[in-house]
Amino acid sequence: MTDPLRIAWLTTGRGPGSFGAFEYAVRAIGAGLPVEIAVLFLNRDREEAEPTDRLIDFAEDHDIAVETLSSVAFRKEHGGKLSKPGEPLPLWRLEYDAAIANVLADHEFDLGVMFGYMLIATAPLHLRFPFINDHPALPDGPIGTYQEVIRQLIVSGTSESGCMMNVVTSDVDRGPAVSYCRYAIRDAANEQLWRGASSAVVAGLAAAELPGSPLFQDIRARGMQRERPFLVETLRAIAAGTLAVPPTEPLELTAAVEAALATGVRHAPAKQS
């Protein structure tokens, strides 16, 4: 029997998507996925946000080591400025990532997994350890947060999107694709929503308004439904040795993901050994 794939899981843990993915993976491990979570790292400390505290509690309840280092507190302690879109990241961000790398060095793992991790990883972190990152689009799709991705999908009128895991590099969201799955975002089930949300209307909506639209919520739900089994199937392939990081070419997992959805896979609670 081969040793399980040991991973470090990095997340901000700011919402139900991050919690749900972590919970799904832990339950998949309990059901036989040959993976072990060596450490959960969060860039928030306890009491910064209730969703983060909930995730920490869940990890500790399942005997998973937890490390935290607040990026907000670190920035303030170092007199750093907030980064701005389109500008180089400030020096404190590189120093922060170097500090994260030192924390992670206390744990033995084969691969880092970033899921719902809201910071851009810099060289002191991604050059020290190999990481893969979840991205809510196909390899040639839009970049940015899921909100930005969905906006671009609607404005462009595309009928398909996907989930992707890519290698973390300095080229944000454009590191080599490791795996992906695809799914329809426009079909008979939501055609009326598309007709009621023209690209011109969406383009004119403020960033805070778009997530409240029915079409946005429909597309987001389709992605969230698949991102959890997609992550598990990616880890399964890596653990089995059938998928390298980085790969010679990305592995399409659409069939495996849709099969998991069709069978309604549910994993029973279990503690890591």
C-alpha cells in the first residue's frame, strides 16, 4: 500500500464555499480518498471572522493541525499599505509570504492546495513549495475572482464554463493548468434568466449589485456544485500517480465530476487517522 498524498490546505475561509470544499475533502478522505491533510493554513486569526472560526473548529474536531497568520495584522504591524489593482504588490506581501513558508516548513507535505485563498501568492511562497490553486473557469477562460469571472461570462454571452486547478506561479491564474472540468451555463433550464439579463444591463451593474441577480446566482450554483467533486477527483488522480504537477497536459475530469453528481456522492463524517 502506497503512502497517502500529504497536502497543506491554504484558505481564507471567508464563506460557505471554502468551508464546504474543505468539509467535502475531509469526508472523502474518511471514505477512502488516499490523501492526508498535513496542515490547514488560514490568513486570518481566530475571532477575525465567524466563518473562519467555524472552519478552524471543524479542522480541530477532525484532528487536523491548524496554523494561522493574519495578513491584516501582519500588514499593520509592518506599516504596510494595501495593494492596489494593476500595481506591484508591496514589500510587506513578500515578507508575509516568507513568514507563511516558514510556518509551513514545520509540516511535512507533498503538495500545497489553495482553495478560497484570497491572496496572490508571491515568489517566497510558491517557489519554496509546489502549490495548485482552484480557479472558477476553464483554462482559457476569464481570470479574477468568481464574481469577476461570472461577470465576464455573462457579458461575453458564453454558454460554457468550468473549474480548473492550475500550478501557482507569478502569472496569476495563468500557471500551467493541472486539471479541469466543463459544464453548461446556458441551456433550456436557465434560458429565461439569460433573456432577462442582457450583456449591456450586466455591464452597467455595479460590482455589488450583480451577485443578487438570478442569472449570477444560477451560474454560481452550477460551479459550486461541481468544484467540490472536481477537487477530490484531482487529488485522487495526483495521489494515484496518474496526474503529475505540473502535467504534460491538463487532465479533463468532466466525466468523473458528472458521475459523482449523478450518483449523489455523500461522504460520512470521519476523523483522519
